Amino acid sequence: MTGEHRTTSGRMGRIGAIAAREFKQTVLTKSFIFGALVLPVIMIGIGALVPLLVGGTTPPVVGTLVVADKDGSVAEQMRLAFDAMRATGKVAISPSDTMPPPMPMGGLGGVPMPDDPPVDITVMRIALDADLQREQTRVQSGEILGLVEIPAALLQSAPPAGVDISVLVPTASPAKTTAMIGRIAREATVTARVAAAGGDLAAARALLSPPSAATARVSNEGQRSRERFEIRMILPGAFMFLMWIASFTSANQLLTSTIEEKSSKVIEVLLSATSPLELLAGKILGQSLVSLVMLGMYGIAGMVGLTLLAVTDLVDVPTILLFVVWFLLGYFMCAAMMAAVGSAVSDLREAQTLVSPVMLLMMMPMMLWLPISENPTGILATVTSFIPPIGPFVMVLRTMGAVEGIPAWQVGAALFTNAIGAIALVWLGARIFRIGILMQGKPPTPLELLRWARAR
């Protein structure tokens, strides 16, 4: 083995040892174990339990509901509604069915709303001039489910403002039951009012029922793709935020560890066995492994969430692999800047002045999230894709949110320009690191950092 090979092998060995040390010191801490390992497991567990808890059997609402109205028309409509719900049972309604179904002729709709419990409710009608105080006492004791009072004015063709339906329920009545009774009382009042005026509410609602709009985008090649709000706005932002958290957390840890080692003189011991460039490379590599662990754990939790929502088709394997590449580019650029700042100061308070421009720069993807997600192929999105260090974050928004896909030449150009940017920032960070790591005293200004970067 030649001397050059032995030197290269020794350098790689020292970098690997430093990376392993940095990785262990960060990962084997209680805060990291809880934040990066335990918390995602808890999130996955909660995500798996929620459907079971939500989909569990709800006890039916059984009892008598007293309705006081003018002529019994509202009480009859409410009886028809509860009878239909009793016959239909607690049926599953798809997430898109957010509007109640049209009312059939002669009564209210018999399909429960998604949050309604099963019912076995008997409606008892009384006159408005009956002893309502006695019925209120029965409500207080829990003998009946509730008392609904329908003022006579509400059955007029033009009901006056300020007149409300009165619904009295026991203190222990569940919120879902109370909301269901109130909603059915309102609907029954409207149905009775329209029937008294000689109209047909079901036919009128059918006429006013708006049809759904199936929106599709047509590409330049004439291909149609379905418009989906979640893939255009929410999903790209979630992936970009995950990338931002994983890269910035590890880069910030790199800043903190560098400052601590410098202030405690540990850095001088390390430099006696390795060069500043090897030390920086090892620290960045070690923290990159830490960030990949965080990315993997939270990524698994996110995929479990997508699976539970049945939208895993929104993200394919090539997009995930490309996401990892963007993450690595973004992390190396962020880590190089944070390591350079950490080497130039002696405590965290001194670092605030130098970190502020870096933080402002790294916050740019958050500020551009909505305009880029709204138009992933626009001029703003295209131009910012080629600007390090925000380019990788912008490309995550674009590749996750573009319906037609990003042109291949733009993806390749963004990979090239951001890779060049990552190499340049790591090189500049290394030049600042080799001078700043042994400097003591007054922290440098940004202009002094630039002079360090140009120094030979």
C-alpha cells in the first residue's frame, strides 16, 4: 500500500470516528430518544387507535322527547324523522357526503348525520298552553330526554326575527344528542311551515341541490389529471416542513456542540489528532445520520397517517427517493452555515447575531409555501428552485404539488445548481471553520467571516 493510500485511509478513518462520536453523543440522549423515537411511536399508536375509538359502538339514545307546538305538525315531522333514523340505524357516510340528503315527501330525511348516535326516541306532543313547568321538572329529573317548545310564530310564512326554538335537556345529556335534537327540531319546523303554506320542501330542496364539480387539469399534451386540493396544498407543505425540521434540528445541534466543545477546550484536544477539515466533515456526517433517523421515524408516522386516510396513492416511490436527495442537499447547506457560525463564537449568546441572517434565509421556504403550492410551475417557483440554499425546499413543494409533474430538465438543473451550491457552502464553511475554531475573544462580524473565507 502506497503512502498516499495510507494517508487517505487514515483520513477516512478519522472522519468516520468523529462522525460516530457525534452520532452517539446526540442519539444517546433522553431528549433525542423521546423526540425522535418515542414521540413518533406514540403518534403511530394514536393514529391506529383513533379509527377504533371513533368506529366503536355508541350506545343508542333511548327515551321520550316532549314537543310542544301549535297544531302537532312539528311533532309529527320530528316523529317521522326519528322513526326513519331508528329504521335506518347508524349508517356509514363517506367523507364527501358532508351535506344532509334531500328530504323525502312527507317527512324529514331518514339517514343520520355522521356524528349522530343511534336512536330509539319516542315523540310525545303536548299543546303550547300545557303545563310546561311540570315537563321541565321531568327534564331535570331525567325522566324524559328533553322538552322542545316551538313558538307559534315560527310556523308563519314570514316568521319574525328574534323568535327561537327552546330546547331543554338534562345536564348530563351528551353534546351529540343535544345537537341532533336541535337540528331535527329546526328542520321539522321548516318542513311544517312549508307544508302549511302549501309548498313541497322536498321538491324545492331537490331543485336547489347543487351538483358536484369534477375538476380536471389538461396538460399541453392533452392529458387530463384530477384536481386534488390535498396534493396541491397540504401534502407538499407537510413534506417540506418535515424536511425543514429534520435538517434544521440537526444543524442547530451541530452549532451547539461546536460552541460547547470550543468553550470547554475539547476542540483543541480533537485538533491534536485530526485536521479542522476532517473534524468538520466528521461532525457534519455524524449529524446527517442523526437527521436521517429523525426523518425516517417521522416519515414512517406520516406514511401511517396517509395509509389511515387511504391517500397513499398521492406519493410514489420515485418521489420519496427524490425527496431524500433534496433533503441531503438542504441539510448539507444548512449544516455548513451553522458549523461556520459555531466555530466563530464562544457561547450561544454571541451566536445570535450571526445566526439571524441564516435563520431568515432558512425561513424563506415557509414564506413561499402558499404561492409556490398554488402555482408549482410558475415563474416564482421555477426561479427559486435554482437558488441555494432554499432550492431543495422549493423543489419538494413543486414535486409534491405539481399535478402534471415538473419538467425533467428543471429537476436536473435544480439538482446540479443546488449540488454546486452545497459544495460551495461546505467549502466556505470549512475555510471559516479552520480559522474560527481556534479564535477567542470578540466574535467576528459578517464581513470578517467573509475575509476568513478568502484567506489562504
